Amino acid sequence: MKTDLILMAAGNSRRFGSNKLIYNVSGKPMYQHVLEKLQETKACINQNMGGKIRVTLTVVTQFQEIVRYGEENNLQVLLNPQPDRGISSSLQIGLQANLNADAVLFCVADQPYISSESIIKFILEFAGSGKGMGCVAFGKTTGSPCIFRKKYYNELLKL
């Protein structure tokens, strides 16, 4: 199962008052915490799953700092020229570039304390579930990351 991890890092942070993605959290920009967890997830799954699950990573952003970081780390980085359209624009850009994946996992860049262990567990449980979509939950609250199988791509592209 080819799964693409898509980091959506193009938001304008209007409520935050400045670009929260580059806000310093524990010594580094917020986005970098999440991106490092996704890189760890990719490496762990690709090294330990014997090819049953293969993971790639794509970053969608409007910010040059994030573009530079992605390029320095040999990641696929896509520019979102219309971030004012909302999160659906980043979702569509990332998905359009990964239509060959069996599933896509969307992650937001403002969760600096998410762990790679949580993401890995989520992907592995989803892969074995046979379900078409899923999201993480804490108690009764659902949220990001979320994952979709290919059968939902057309609907996601229409958002």
C-alpha cells in the first residue's frame, strides 16, 4: 500500500496574528516539529514494513522558509499560490500530485507535539482496517491527521 503523507503548511494564521508556522516552539519553528515527525514516520515505515506499506512525503506551503527546509531535506515541496482559498486548496494541491498513492494522510503543521509513534500507529491500524477513511481522536474529539483511500480522491478534489 503506497501512502503519501501530505503536510499542509500554507495557512495565513489570521487568528494567531502572525505566521504561527514559523513561531518558535522549544527552539525551532512550529512547522519543523511536525515535519520532522513525518520524516521519522516515513523512515520507520519504509525500513520496517518489508514493502507492505511504502510511504512518501509531500509538503504544501506558501512560505519560502518552509520551501528551503523541504528542498534541503530532499522533500517534494509544492507551492500553494492561493492559500486564501483555505485548507482545501492545500489538500487539493497535495492530492493532485499524489493520485497514484493508495491512500493519503493529511497533516497540519500546527501540531508540534504530535508524535511519530502516534502517526505510525494510526497508519498501520488504518492499513489493516479495510476502511476508506479515518482520523485520529482524543476522547470524543476527532481531528488531524486524517487519511483517505483512493476511492475518495474525486470527492476530495471537489472540495
